Amino acid sequence: AQSVTQPDIHITVSEGASLELRCNYSYGATPYLFWYVQSPGQGLQLLLKYFSGDTLVQGIKGFEAEFKRSQSSFNLRKPSVHWSDAAEYFCAVGNNAGNMLTFGGGTRLMVKP
Amino acid sequence: DTGVSQDPRHKITKRGQNVTFRCDPISEHNRLYWYRQTLGQGPEFLTYFQNEAQLEKSRLLSDRFSAERPKGSFSTLEIQRTEQGDSAMYLCASSPHRDRANTEAFFGQGTRLTVV
């Protein structure tokens, strides 16, 4: 069975500082990996995805993520955080059939001025 | 097209009542998904349709839950005899059916259900 762990429930960073959100997955085959962001009371917006190829993927809003098969990780990074990045971030793994996502528990990001 | 649309955005109901939610997917998407998200948790898969066929159902989808997608367009999710444990955000998503590696789901804003 596939699973996703996001070890950090809350993270607080100062505006302008760098950010890394951790994600570890468990999946028997080549994983399809996603990062979504959710603002309060809103649905989920896709930030980026990894299917194959280059292990460093670029997304929207200046985010990037690196797939490391040896560590079963897909950490999300941003070099300089903006106050508008405060939200909840979810990592997800998709099954091979492409019909189901398994999400982690999320990391709530707070940004200090 | 403005994306996946869900109605209502909020629903408060008394325990034991039935509720129905509607989801309108992105028009060219033939796959539609329902997820449930409880407070402080990530979304959990409930069910998925390809066109009008319901092809996968989670164990989370008890007998009190039923989903339909007539004509392969909009979908409804009905909960009968609601319980307080049903209080959650119900998220709908849709995706195009291209090759398996390129089906990303687009989510609606969700329907927040509160059972009192």
C-alpha cells in the first residue's frame, strides 16, 4: 500500500528566508509525486509534479522539489519565502493507474514578517 | 471554463438528515474524484468515476454514502442519515484521461459539511 509522511506538522520561517518541506513516501513501483498547496477554506492547487526524468522539478510560485529514490523523499524547496506563501502544503503519491492520490498529513507554513 | 465547481460551499445539517453535494468538473475531463478531508488531515480518497462508470470505491465510503455521475458530466455525493463523524470538507477533483503518467487532478474549493 502506498503512503506519504510529512514529518513536520508546523514550520515557521521569516520572510525572505529559505524553505524546505520534507516528504517521504512508500510505494512499490516508480512513484508519481505531487505537491499541492491549500489556503484557508480553499481547495488544493498543484505546485509541481514528478513523473520521470530530471529529478529536480520546477513548479509555480518559485517552488522546486527534488526526487531522491534512495531516500524515498520528495522535498519541496523555495529560496526566498514571501508572506503570501503561508498556507498548508500537501505531498501526495499517485498510483500507477492514475486514479488515486494518497496524501500526507500536511505541513502548515507560517511566515514571520 | 473556470475550473472545478462545487455546490454548496458550506452545509450545516442536523444529525440524521440526508445531504447531497454537487460537483461540476472541468468540461473536457472524463475522470472525476471525491475526497474527504477532516480538520488537520490530508485528503482521503473516497471514489472515482471514469465518464459515468464508478470504478473505484474506498472502504471509507460506507453504505450511507452514494455517488453518481449521470451522463458522465456533473457528479453528486449523497450522505444518508448523517453522523457527527461525517463533518469534514468534501473535495471534488477532475482530470483528463491521457496516459497514466500525465493525469494530474484539479481540485474544487470543496464543500464543508458540519453535522450538529
